[in-house]
Amino acid sequence: MSNKKCIYHTGFLMIYYVCSFAQQDVHFSQYMFAGTVINPAYVGYRDKVTTSVLYKKQWSAISSTPVYQHISVDAPVNYERMGVGIVMQNDKLFIQISTRISALYAYKINVLKGKLSLGLAAGIKHYKADLSNLAVFDQDDVVLTQNNHQQWSPDFATGCLFQKKNFQAGFSVQHIAQTYASQYFQNIRHFYFNAAYSVKVSMHVNVIFSGLLKYLSSQIHQGDATAHLLYNKYLWAGVSYRTNDALAMQCGLDAGRLMPQTNIQLKIGYAYEQTISPYRQFNFRNTHEVMLLAAFNKNKQPENKKHTSPIFF
């Protein structure tokens, strides 16, 4: 490996560590379609058996770029008064790999002509620093030559979600039990607040405004604002702005509405992000994200007679 390439990889590694400490949890542009990625109170939210998948490849113009995967399965139980589910997330940031598996539970209460959901999550997180891909010139450096940097830690979260008619708002705390296992692994507590409001523009068109605030400390926080244009409840397009990070464009469709006889929601979405942070000068751009959501009614009741979430997401 040339010195130039070595320097490039070293700088690349340093930037990744800065990014991972400053914003440990990945931010999905289409988080609103898979609410459990930020708040366990979303489990059972749709009153249907639901599977959500998010896949994000960041900065695709560069090799060995970050890849994030989120999969969740949840369902309502006890006459839709509760929700249960499971979430798995896998993040790969150059040499750093983290995997989280959590069980989720939510209890729903009717209040203020709406519904309040209280959620809990408990699981485990595994970190690993795979140093085998690094070119090491100092073979006496024990830190870099021993490829055994890994750690297991418990992971807990809690949250609440209120929804009524065309409005919803939620608050959650992720990684309640903060972990500072070593110089490689830090599991920092995250606070999230999100809200969404739907405005009916015409008989076939709605505009949905969504916002998300993320707080880690007084120095580390971020906001996200999104607007979606929804046509006839099955086609949508949107744009997002994330402070000091990226602009995102989104589009998608609910293929299930084209097949009403199947009694299934099948939402497919795509988001493209363009970096606006200082990292864009390093060609850190062209981020792609794919979303897939499948929701099944537990019985054969017609959709218009079945309770559904007030916001399209």
C-alpha cells in the first residue's frame, strides 16, 4: 500500500471516529415509516402486524463507506391495548461494527380524545473494531495488530407517543444505561422529540410536516424538518433538511393500495441525501436509503372499518 493511500485511510479513520462519537446513532431520513428506530412507544402503532426495513448506504462515492440496516417486527395484542415487537439494527462504520437486538413493549391509553402509548425496550448491543482491514507498518503496535477489540453491553430505552386525528408527538430516551467500555466503544444516551401534522389540501392531496430533535449534550444536538406531499394516500414525495448535515429528497408508493383484495399495506420508499456539512469537500456525498414496510390486518375487516394510525406513516 502506498504512503498516499495509507495517509488517506488514516484520515478517513479519524473522521469516522469523530463522526461516531459526535452522532453515534444513525439518522434515517425515512425514520417516520419505522418509528421504532427512535421510540419504542411506536410498537403496535399501526394496530397491524408490521414489518419495517431500512437500509442506508452513506457516501457511496467512497469505498468501505458506512452501511446501516434496521429491521423491526411488531404487532398489537390484547384487543390492541398493547404492542409487542423486536428490533435488530446493524451498523458498519469502516472498521467499527455494532449490532443491537431489542425486545419492545408498549401499553396504550385513551386520553384527551386521542391515544397515549408508553413504551419500553430492553436488549443487548455488541461492538467490534475489525482491525484486519488496516495496513499496519509498525508490527510492534499491540493495539493495531491484535484484532480482538469487542464488547457486549445491555441496552435500554423508553418513550411515549401521543396521537389524535391528524397529529402525533413523541419523546424517547435511547441507551439509558450509558456505556463507556473503552476508547473504541461509547454508548451515549440520546434524547429524541418528534412530531408530525397532516394538512388536507384537497380531496386527494395532503401535506404532512414532520420534525425531529436529537440531543446528546449541549455541544451535540441536531434537528430534522421534513415535508411530504401525499397524493390519494398511496404516492408521496418529500424533502428534508438536517442541520449541519444533509438535504434529502424522498419518494415512494403504497403498492398495497393498488391491490385492495390482498388486505396488505406494502410501502416502498427511497431517499437520496446530499451532504451539506464540511465533509463534502472529501467527496462524502451521494447517500442512498431504501425503506420497505409491510403491514397485515389480523382479520378480514375492510380497511375503512379498521382503526388505523391518524398520520399516513
